[in-house]
Amino acid sequence: TDGILWYRHVNHGERWLSTPMQLAAGTLTAAIPAVYTDSPSPLQYYFELHTSNAATLFPAFNKTLSNQPYYAIHKRT
């Protein structure tokens, strides 16, 4: 099992950036660089997860493709 963390500022003019996730003790982890998070813009992110025979996105689309397929976080002030 492995994965990729995809992230960007909430700005459709920006490309998605990615970082590989690390597996340790059965848990995948990754971090968005601190310099990137030091922004007034909210961040959005999602995970691309792989097994030996499949890949999926998390959060995934629902059956009607009407949900938000990413998480969004805002900077605390």
C-alpha cells in the first residue's frame, strides 16, 4: 500500500502539487511543506491511494458526482 497527497491553495489557477506518502507501522503519512501553508488562502487536498491491484481517491466521488472530492482547511487567525 502506498499513496500520494495532492494539495493546492483554493485557486483554480494553481496546479496541484504532490508529495509521496510514507508507510510506517501500517499508517500512511505525509505533510504539506510549512512554507506553502503560510498563506492567507485556504488549502484543499485529497489522497491518491494504491494497493497491489487497485487505486482510489479519498475522499471519493459519490454515485452522482455531486460531492466535494477534496478537503479544505482555512488558516486560523
